[in-house]
Amino acid sequence: MASVCEAVLEAARPRRLRARALGARAAAPRPWPRHELETLRRCPACGSSVRRPLYVSLTDRRRATAPGEWNFHTCSRCTAAFLDPRPTAAAGLMRGAPPLRHPHTPGWLTRQARRLTVALRNGYVNRRTDQRLRPAYRLGYWWHVWRPRSRARIHAELGWLPAGRPHRRLLDVGGQSPQAVGAARSSGWRVTVVLPDHRRPALLDMPDADVHVGSVADAGLSQGSFDLINVQGALERMHRPLEELEACARLLRPGGTIRISTPNLASLGHRHYRRHWSALDPPRNLVLFTAASLDRLLGSAGFSATHTRDVPLGARQSFRDSEELTTGRWSSPRYWLRRASIELKALFADACALLRPDWGERLVVTARPVSSATTVPVAA
Ligand SMILES: [Zn+2]
């Protein structure tokens, strides 16, 4: 089955356009400041010193805000990929405003379509979480009930939080969005947020928000005080993932759960787009995991080997972003045929991920500390 899926996507690789995009690449970028670089001797996930090159001379093509060229290496022991050299923790990962590049200014029709999409989405979120997001159409709830892919994407953005559990404590590591934090609070959770830096002012300005800036290990939080820790879009950006997960294990109450969502290095999207896979995102992403390397890291951090994976059905956005990095032109209306091919490829990848969740674009893992692995789990 694996070979069939890979063969189909390999046959659909945009070789000609990829070569053209590479040929048109700009001159060498400005270097990253040398005093804000650090060199690793060992894999940050498992500590092994045995590695092999994965990609060399990558640039920040996704957001175009960071200077420098970057190399990913694959750890021969745990199969994770890591950036080396990499920016220091003090350097800050975002390097200025982080808007994604959009080569084409959307027209009136596109803007109206996007507004409709947002309103339908907000209608669904308001019904499920008791928020009052605007604009919103109540029809959005029924619109998304019958669309599992878009519903799964919304749930991913909100962190898949179980509702109706008042007075439970949630630690949100990474602070993915004020909307997700608002959804958790409206569902009865007492939320604490750990942000990697000060560049999320919307969260810092939330009333009564318990926000810490820095690492989990240094946040000064009480041990054994959280029922759920949500690490979404943050693990891949941690300089010390093992130490951070060990700190998370100490912060959980008996029976508590950690949920992690991170890009999947073994995804079909990565196998298809390779160095143009949007989730590589250097130099913001420092470590990228396969299911096996994440299992190993969780075990080393004191979490039980028993965990579940969900199917995030997230191939479409990943394929769109990766295609844009590959050819730089998919979103032009003139390339409607290419857009249709992207949708088909993403649909195929999603179908494959239904059969094998560890081929999905993201790994979604739930785990519990070893000491509480035999207790009743928190409901998903
Ligand atoms: Zn390793």
C-alpha cells in the first residue's frame, strides 16, 4: 500500500515547473548573524551524534523574513530531522512580521468568498464553543457538520478540546491563537498559556489571561497542577524538546494527558514535495519528527508508550502551500488546471492517511506520564 501511494504521488510531481522555479531563484541571501547561530553536536531529540544530510542551503521562502541558508540533517538513530546550525533561543525565531507571501492580490470576488468562509466557520465555532465571533452565519454549523475535512481543520485549530469539563486546568504551550484559548475558556477550562516570545500581543492583552513568556521549564508553574497540556505547533520550534516534555510530565496531575500536534516528516506531502514541503519552514522549525522519533522522545521524557493518533485530514492546505513554494504560481486564476490537480493530490493523500494515520501531514499524539498510565484517561 505504501509503495502504491508513493508511486502515484511521485508520478504527479511537478518536475518541469520545479526546475523552472529553482532556475529563477534569486542570488544568495544575506547571512544570518554569526553571533546568533549555534551549532549542534547531537540530535536534540535523542542525543545521538550519528547523522546524515537531508537538505542543504534552504532559505526562508515561506515567509521571506529570515536571512540565511539552512541545512536539515536526519538523525540515524531516531529518524528525526533537525536544523544545524540553528538560530539561538535568544535570537528569536520570527525575525519580524510573519505574514505569508501571497503573490496575487485577491480580487473582489475572492474577498467576498473568504468573508463567507470565515462567517460559516465562525457560525460553527460559536455553536460548538459558546463564543460570539463575528462575522458569523448560523448556517455554518450545518455547513460544517456535513464536511468532515473542513470540520477536522477547525477542530485542529481549536486543539480538539473536550467540552463540558469545568474547573479543569489546561496548559497551552505555544499559544496557537486567541480563538483557541477563547474556545477553551468558554468550555470551562482554566487556561494558562506559555508563549515562546512576546510576538503574540493579542494573547498578552486578553483579560484575566495567565500568560507566561519563555520555556515551560522556566515558567515557574506548580507541579501536578494541570489536567491537560496542549502542545500544538510548538514542539517543532523548541530548542530543547526533551527538557520541555520532561517539564510537562511534572506539571500533569495523575491521569493527566498531553496532546501534541506537529508536522509529520513521514507524511505523503513531504515525500512528494521534499525540500519544498511547506512544513520545513526554516529557520523557525528546528526539529521535525516521524511517528517513531516522537514515540522515542515521549518515552525518554517519561510518558507512556500507549498513545493514540487522530487523522487530521490536513493535506489540502499543506499541498497548496507546498505547491506555491514549488512553482510560485498555483494561486493564479490562469492555472486552474494545476489548482484542480493539487486538490486531487490532496484528496488522495487524505484518503491514504485514513488508512495509515502516520502518513498524515501532522502527527497528533495523546500520551500520559508513565506513573499514571494505568489510570482512567481524560476523555478525548
Ligand atoms: Zn535523534
